[in-house]
Amino acid sequence: MGNIYTGNAGVIKLNSATLAELTSFSLESATASIDSTSMGDTARTFVKGLESFTGSADVIYDTDHQTDIPALAGGTEVVSLELFPAGTTAGLRKITGDVLITGYSMTGSLDGMITASITFQGSGDLNWSGSAT
């Protein structure tokens, strides 16, 4: 069995700046399928379509660190994303791509920290580098 990692070492960078106070992240990658079935076929066939990716990140709201995120949330500026699921140690997986920040929200509760969430939509290829284990 390969190495298994916990999520507590994850790091996200936007335009090379570390997203501080990160508490969780998600990344979804998908490939569309295109129906290539024709008359006379006895079963459906498909070919690979376009790839896409989306994701999100949750942080503890901190005015010293998250001041530039709301400005990016309009989705008008493509920014570079670097995601290190298990930390930034050399040899570990690094995922990169360009994204539009498509959403920004804040949540607060009586007995908890104020948190902020961002969502993003990929623009172009998602690149995987480093060790797969």
C-alpha cells in the first residue's frame, strides 16, 4: 500500500500567496463524455470530451490574511492556483492550474470562529506533479 496522508498539512496558494488559516479544501476534476453512437450500433459508444475542474477552500476569517480574496471573487481575473494536498515537502503531490474565483462567503456563529469560503472554476488544464503516493 502507498503512503496515506491526513488533510491537516494541506496548503493552497493563489498567485503564489499562501491562503492562510486554511481549514479544508476540495477539488473536483471531470471529463465530459460525448455520445458517438450511430444508427445500426447495438450499444452506446462514447469518446472523451472536454476536461474541467472546480474546487473550494474554507478558512478562518482573518483580516490580516484574507483582505484580497473578496476583490478576486467577481470572477473577472484569472489567478494561478497551487494545491499541495499533503504539504509542501519536496516530492509530495502538487496540483496547479489557473482559476477564476467564483464565490466568497462568510459564516459566523455564537460559539465559533468566523469562517470564509471561496469557490473557484478552472480555466485551462489541471496539472499534477510530484509523487503519486
